[in-house]
Amino acid sequence: MAEHDGPILEIENLSISFFTRLREIPAVMDFSVTVQPGEAVGLVGESGCGKSTVALGVMRDLGVNGRIVGGTVRFKGRDLGTLSARELRAIRGREIAMIYQEPMASLNPAMRVGRQLMEVPMIHEGVSAAEARARALDVVRDVKLPDPERILESYPHQLSGGQQQRIVIAMALMSKPALLILDEPTTALDVTVEAAVVDLVKDLGRKYGTSMLFISHNLGLVLETCDRICVMYSGEAVETGSVRDVFDRMRHPYTQALFRSIPLPGADKNARPLRAIPGNFPLPHERPPGCNFGPRCDYFKAGLCDAGEIPMAVIADDDRHFTRCLRHQDIDWAAPMEKADMTEATEPGKVVLRMDKLRKYYEVAANALFGGGGPTRVVKANETLSFEARESETLAIVGESGCGKSTFAKVLMGLETATDGEILLDNRNIEQIPIEKRDTQTVADIQMVFQNPFDTLNPSMSVGRQIIRALEVFGHGATDAERREEMLRLLDLVKLPREFAERMPRQLSGGQKQRVGIARAFAGGARIVVADEPVSALDVSVQAAVTDLLMEIQRKQKTTLLFISHDLSIVRYLSDRVMVMYLGHVVEMGSTDQVFAPPYHPYTEALLSAVPIADTRVQKTRIVLEGDVPSAMNPPPGCPFQTRCRWKAEVPGGLCEREVPPVRDLAPGHQVKCHLSQEMFDRMEPVIRVAAE
């Protein structure tokens, strides 16, 4: 196709509705955005705001119920609405490619990776199998996968999540598309893999001159990836502009509220707590008159903001900066956020949990995938874990997938028993007592809040009944009336209206379901709560509310919180101490201030460098880890991190490859497992720096 001079993608006044038997549900209204050649545009907003619907509208893939009811989508000047199904097929995949959130949904599990890659140019361009294979090898090298020949012969299940996502990116790039649509492409990936994938997408965008529409709820990722940004709320674009203009000179109350609800450097759970957006996201058929954000806005003015449709207004002197706010010139955008209620930092109390040299090994058949049999191999999931946790303390446990975080949680909960070592709860050994043999008080003392609130509630039981059921199991209350009263008190504790007791889980939002999960965890008066990625499935605005709720309950109940997470921004905000795990080992432990400032373990340094931070003042040293976390079934000799460590050459004599490092104290309470000399640690520089205002 001939080169095109104008915008690659022009979406103008697009409106998309879904039709049910009862009504038309408008999902996207009056939406406009332009993507220039070689430009990356970020589309951000909460779940349900219409981001993915816009992408599916561009692809003309809205299913049987979806329909474009207004506006136009032009690709290289051609109105996609006027094209036949055959013409659209020729454009999809070849000129417009889409990368979805879950890589396995895009790969055929029964077909080798090479064959799937080769199909793209063979179908779209009619090239020979030999040329298609040569191109597949090139693109696998481009996405920095090791041993391309082996990768092409592999099936998808033989690759890690990060490798699968790279293959999906390679597939999208096989025909050198002019437009790449990425729908939350890194949500399921570790922060280190995410950093590598983001760098990869940027490099390939430059190499192939590809324009990008990048859909994400992660503002830090958008800052690192995109040139321009479009903020969506409830089906509408509410602010668009260059990334710098929108981040530094935001002119819509929703954009401002989003930034106030994410833990940027300087946020402090006691002195400068996050501010959750009040109220709830409106359902598509219950939008308010006038401004959709009006009921949740600090600057709402009755008679003005709810009087009629609100058009996009131009912000003078900025680069194509628009806002859907009638009061944007009246608001003092430089005014500091009203001080939230400051809270006293809680002093950690007595030690309630102690782990000493805990090990958890699994024996698996070497060919377990094919029916077992043959020699067994040992998976070393946890290796000599030792730590203490105190009353009223938040201890964060961080590390990539496969580092042993969840295994340790299972052993603590009694879902698994330890191979070796001790777990002491109030000086009682519990490491060999499975949950079915634990007494009711021990089960009540250690409770868990899970990552996905959708999977942890019984869909056929009301909210109140699920909490009462937990109270019955824990022997709480002598009568039904007492248990009902305690259930209502727990709903008050997690800030849910009491009438929610009669609701079914399907009638609740993700954040509300997570609150029910927290209420249930505290039904037995839990003293230790293991929170396994409790906010990663939630929107940023809901994350702030749930995080502060956990902090408030902790202050009231003196709970010990073990917070498992890969989101180091939230860890920095709410933890008192941090434990960094890699391949079953604790490689660093200390107070939050100690772990987030040099000197650090080389793995901690790489983790911090990979965190996307939504602040234009932040400057980061880029340390992209090569390769994946090694298998716990076949760990490397010596230091577990030595295969990916950028400092290894500084240690003489191949020590890192021969010996597991000793645990060393860098300062009181701060320990690392590393062979680096004190002189090397003293030379370390911070990887995250905040420029002066």
C-alpha cells in the first residue's frame, strides 16, 4: 500500500452501544483521538470506562450485540465503516495488529510456535514457507528470545509467561503493521519482565516505524511508553494531550483524582495518606445528567455541571491539550491537596510469628506431564527462610513469580507442611500441623485475603450469609442474633453499607467483593493476615481505598499484616519492613527505608529500577534483567541470582558460581545474602532519584 502522509488513525466522535433485550447500553460516547505516524498514544482509565471497547471498535470486532452508532474511524484516511468484510480482513493482522492482555488466549496450544508465526505472512502476504520461517527467526531474535530455533519448535506451554507475551508481540509484528493496539499487554507479567517488554515495544516501534495505541490502567507505564495520553471516564474522553502536559498540568478533576490515589514517591501512610476517589463508578445505564464525573467531583457546581452535555475545551498554550470540564479555568490546580487525617504510626509490639530456617521441597516425577513414572526431581520452593513478624507490623514479601512467596504462605496457612525448619506462632510450633488438624483458634488467628476477589466468594450465597458462616466455623457468638450483629459490625468495619448483607456477590464491584473478603478474614479476630496481592486485580482508585482500609483495621485490631506483592510502589507506601525473595531464598531484608535506598542486593536494585512510576520528576537507572527466573527444579550452582547479576564480574575467583553467599548485616536490622565486598556496596548509587521542583 502507498505511504500515507496524514494521521495513521483518526477516531472522530465515535459512539458504541451494546444492545440487550431490555435496552441499549451506551459504552462509548463522542470519543475522538488521533494517532500520528510513529506516535504512541496511551488510553487510560478505570475498568469499564470503555478503553477495550474503543480498541474493538477500531478492529470492527464488537460481536453480535455491539454496534457503532455514531462517528467514524479512519485508518490511513480510509473510513473503516465503508469497507467490506474481505477488505477488513486484509487490513486486520497485516496493517492493524492487536496484542491482548492474556498471551495464552492468542496462542494455539496444539500448534508449534514457529508454525503460528509463519501463518501470518503466508496468509496475509502469500509468501513461501521458507521465507516465512526466515522472517519468523528474525522477529524472534528481535523480541530478544534466546535460542530462536528451539523456540520455533516449542509449544506455547513450554514457554514462560514473559516468553509467551514476546511471541504474541512477534506475531503482531510479522507483517510490519502500521498500527499496533496493545490492550494491557503486561498486566499478567512480573515487573522485571514488564520492564523488558516495554523496552522491547519501544525499540520495535522505532525500528519498524509502528504507531501504537497503548491501553493501560498503569499511569507509570504510559509515562515510560507513550508520547500522548487520553484519559477516559465512563465512556468519554475527559482529557487528552501530550504526556508531559497531562501529567504536569492536568486540567480535569478525574485526572487529578487518579494521581492522588496512586502511591508516588513521598506518599506516607501516616503523614500523607492516599486519597481514594469518593463514590462509585456509574453503570452505563445510570449515568448522571451533565458531567459523568459530577457526583464524585470536588469541584461540582449544581446548575452548571449537571445542566447539559459538556464539550471538550481547548487548553491554551499547550500541545493539542483538551479537557471535558466547564470549570477548568476556575480551579486552582496548584493548590495542595487538603490534608487527610494524619494518623500516629503504630509501634510494633511483641513477636507473634517466628520462622527459623524454613524449607519446603516438593518431589515431582521428572516426566510428570506424561503420566509420571521415572526418576523423581526435587523442587526447592523455599530455602532456609528466617524472619520475625511483630504485632501491628506490616511485613512486605516481594519477588518475581516462582520465587516462593505463595509457597511460604501455603505452609504458614497449613495448606502445606514444612520439609524442615520451624514456624512458631506465640512460641508454639505449627510447621507440621496441616490445616485440618489445627485447632479453631489457630485457624482463626492466621487468615488470608486472596488476589482475586471474584474467585473467593460463593456465588450462590448472600454476602451476610458468607460472613456468618465464617463466624459459625470460628465458634463466634452463642446465638444467630449475636452472629448477625457481629456480621453487621464487620460490614461497618470494612465500610460497606449494612444493606449489602442481603446482596449476592454478582451485585458487587471488584473493590466491594475484596472488602467482603477482608471482613471474612477478620471474622475470627485474625491476628495475622496474609494478603496475597490483595489489590493487584483492582483499579488504582479502588486500590487506595482497600489499602487504607487494611491500614485502618490494622491500627484498630493490632493485626500483623504479611503483604505479598510485586508492586513496589504500594510496598513502599504501606510496609514497615520488606523481605525480598529470589528462587526460594531471602536475598535482602530490612526496614522499608533501608531496602529502598542503596546499598542494596543486586536483585533488589534491578526490581526497583523496573518499577514504572507516574511522576515526571523521577529519573531512573535502567537495569533490564536478562533471561527468566531459573527453575526451582534445576537451580544454578552458587548464588541463586548469579545467572542474571550485573555485578558478578566484580567478585573475584568465580565465587558467585561456586558458593551460596552468607547472610551479612549491612546495618542494624538490614541483611543481604551476597558476595559483594563492603567497598562495592559503598559505591552503589540510588536507582530512583526525584529531581528537585
